Amino acid sequence: MWETDWQAAAAQYQRATTPRGRAVAGGIPLEGYRLVERALAAGHVPSVVIAAATLLAEPSARFARVLERLAALPQTVCVAAPADAVATLVEGRTFGDVVALVPAPGPLDLDDALRQTHRPATLLVAAEIQDPGNTGALIRTALAGGVAGFVALGGADPFHPKAIRTSMGSIFRLPVLHLPLEEAGVLRSACGRAGVPLVGLVTSGGVPLWEVPTEGHRPALVVGGEAFGLSAPVRGLMDHLGTIPMADRVDSFSVNAAAAIALYEWRRRAPARDA
């Protein structure tokens, strides 16, 4: 049975769009069919689901399957809201007239990830990425690239609503850790214990990417911020620096494109047996 007292649920959802609100609400906000579907498929149980009453009255075949799954989750509070109220929650985006709150996935265990030597690369590290949309896109790329985990080192919160949307649900399949920049030494120490080299991507001054030595180990790949790349403190933690050749008079690849190229290079070197 879907409840109709939607105002409290909507306020709870809106609070979860801020970092402090996510801590209070105990969940992260999902928007649209795809994210709700992929959270459910990954075994994440929403605490609250809000759907437009018009959608519930005439559900598509796709949403009907979502409704079947929700019916088997008595712990989920399901709320029907006016279509204009849901449109306000999604700020006019058109991913589907449904939103939800889901407990945030547990954080990445660095030591466990670094032991997964069957991967083409062990980690993708995004250092000081400022746009949460780029962070989410990098999580999606990391999952496709076959790494064991994603580390956001400083920068945007990987559980920002925009990051969740652009991850396209990948955030539910790939463990993620958000480390403050001042704790970069934690990453350096974990990689050192595991014998995993840190390979930083730079626009110039590195060796060609395919010449980066990794001594037979699967590296942790590190990409830097959109405007200035790897900062000096982060660059100083790297074991190797690699550069992707570009055409003349071009400053750089986008950070997501650079990450995809680098992950492909390591998959090419050592095809993964994905777990």
C-alpha cells in the first residue's frame, strides 16, 4: 500500500541532497528509473521511495517490474506524491518520476582492493576533482575498466546527487572511498604495503603511457583536477608519471577520457579475469 502523506518524505529527500543532510537522513538520493533499478539489482534496499501518483496509476512495464520488487520489501516506505511535487524534487530532469533514499554503500577497504591482483589495475584515484559530475563519470569508467575500487582524494563528494546520477548506478557495484586530501599518506602507505605502484597521469613531463614500468604489479592510476591536474603534493607521492600523447596545440584530454585511455592501456597489457 502506497502512502499519500508525501510532504515529510519529500522534505527528507531534499535534505539528503546536502552532505550534512545525507548524514541526518541516513541515505543518499536516487533519481529516476535507472538508479532505483540498479540499486535494487545490487541488493540495496531503499528506505523511502516517492513516485508520482500518475506513474502509479498507469505504470509502464518497466516500472511495473520495479513495483513488484518494492512489494517484497516491507521495510521500504513507499509514498505517492503529486506529479508536480516529484517534478520539483528532480528539478525538471527527465529520468523518470520516481526518487528514493538508499543507505550509502559501505566504504572501500583499501587493503582488500590492493590484494586483487587479477585486475588490470587495482584502483582509480581521482585527486582533487571539483565537479561531482566528473567524479560520477569517473566511477562509471572505473567500473568499466575493471578496477577493484575508486578513491576520491579530496574534491567532490562521490555521493553528491550529481555524482550518483552520472555514475549511472555504477556506485552500487564498485566500492568507493572518499579520503580528505590531507590523508593522502594513507593511500601511499596502503599501496606501499601491497607493493602496488602509484601511477599519475600528467599532461607533460611523464614517459609515454605505454612505457610506464610497473614491475609486474597492477598499478593504482591517479588522475588530477580538471584545471591544473595533479597538485605538487599529490604528484610527489607517485612512483611513476605517465603522459598520453596528444595532437599539437591541445592542452589536455578531459579527465574522464584520460582515465579511460589509461585503464584501457592496462587492460591491453594484462587482460583481466574480472571477478
